[in-house]
Amino acid sequence: MNANDQRTLRDGETVTLKVAEGDADTRLDSYLASHIEGWSRARLQRLIEDEEVLVNGKTAKASYKLHPEDEIEVELAPPAATAFIPEAISLEIIYEDDDMIVVNKPAGLVVHPAAGIHSGTLANALAYHFQELSTHAGPIRPGIVHRLDKDTSGLLVAAKTEAAHENLADQFRAREVFKSYVALVHGVVSQMSGHIDESLARDRRNRTRMAVVPGGRAALSLYRVRRRYDRFTLLDVELKTGRTHQIRVHLAWLNHPVVGDVVYGGGRDNTVQDPMLKAEIRKLNRQFLHAEQLGFLHPRTNKPVRFSSALPAGLVRLLEKVGATRVEGQISL
């Protein structure tokens, strides 16, 4: 994109800007405000704080002084306002009060409208079931504070008020929210526990994928073995950051991709030797990743709250099939 042009970003779009000589020594946030239409400087600063802006492939501060030929990459823009219709989609409500709602999202449900997806989302369902939701994230993301991948199930909190939304968003941003997932992965993980501290960014060869990229956004995942099977391992994974596809990319990088992950699995599902087990994985039609626990400070009382969600029936059935193989060891948590 020509640095003298100005344009509005669309949801999910990535735009690259090349700094011209005349913009040398300009602050990063000021530069973006003058080259991206429809964004205030404050919102752009928040985007930079969330490490959604890269300069020459690395994160930078809003005060960073630009140099000629610097390459700036911006992504995760808010969606443009479009027609948004509440829809009578059933929801499993785990908890509700005057400030927030905690739901158990099923696999297959997209969290909010995006490019090419205009209805049938969790946001549409929330708007139907609740009269009051925050508008902090925009008109077609009512109440949405954070996201889960479409084919990941589990706990998600939505905000009813603007104050609750801002408070919860600040906790997510400060990495103060406890997020624990259950993942079944290919292969036997040798260490009982460990951490994956590898930065992530868009895959240069395929912009729809994420990849481990030196100098990308900081990403930290902690894992612990819950149970080992003959050719699989059941893990508890705690997210210390919340990057797109973080657990799936990190575990694939560890050479233990999540079962059922067609994007990052590297074809490992097809190498399963037991035909009945392979058929069960195909029938699952999702990755074996479930947001099991979510904990934070209540936005009004400031007291700790924590919620849990049991594994969906389909994941339990697959574990029963996997458990029919030889078990190498088991750890109770």
C-alpha cells in the first residue's frame, strides 16, 4: 500500500505500509492515525499495546520513531457496521449477573461476524437472549470481550455493561485472566510439564495461518500431562498470552499437534493405524481442544471467580476409544 494513501481496514484484513522519507521521525501511532481512515489515535494506541502492529516484523511501542523504508503491518481491524440481526440460537449459560455472562460455546460456532460470515454467530445469539450488552467492541460484536476458535469449545465471558467490558478487557490485556484448556495431541509427550515461549506472527506463505516467527508477538503456553496413552497424550494447557491459534501452533511446533486439527496437524490424523480410531477422529469434525477453566476478578466486586466446563460428549467418546489402547502412565490433577 502506498504510504500516502488512506483507507479503512476490513475485519480480518492485514495491511502493510512502507514509510516514506517525509514521514521519518514520526511517532508510530501518529503515522497510523494519518494513514488509516476511521481509527482514532487512542484506538490505534490500544492496538499497538495489544501487539497487533508490527514494525519490520517485530512489536514496537506507540512512541517508536519511524525510519524511511520501515515496513508496518497492521491486522485485526474492527468490522465495518453492517446489518446485524439477533438470532434465536440456543446458548448454554454457565453464569449470569448484572455485569456479565459466562457461556459454554460449542464447537462449530463462530464467535462474531467477520469477513464472509454475517449471521449464525455467538454474538447473534447473545443479542437475541440479552437485552443489555456492551457495545465496546462495536455494533456487530455485542458483549464480546475475547474469542475462541470456531472449532474450539468451552468457556467464554461476555460483558453486559461498558464498565464491565473495559474492566475485563483490561484483565485480558494485562494477562491476569486464568485460561486453561484440555488438548489431546498426537504422540507421547516425554516431559511431565513444560512451557513453550515462542513468538507468533502471520505465516508469510499463507496469511490465514499463524506460525512461530522470531520477533513476532510474544506468546507463552504452559502444559502439563494429564494422561499418556500409547500414541497420544492428554494435556492441560494454560495460556499466559492469547494469540490467534496459539495453543494449536505451539503444540504443532512441539511436534505434538492437536488431534483433529486439519490446519496445523500436518496430516497426523491420517497416520493413525487403528481404523476405528481414525474413523472416530474424522467423525469428530473438530480439533480436540476445550476451554475447560476460566478465572478472573469480577468486574464489579473485584473478587476472584472461576468457572469450569466438562468435556463435550464427542471428546469423551474419543477418549474412551483412545483409552482402549495401552496406557503408558496416568497423572491425576
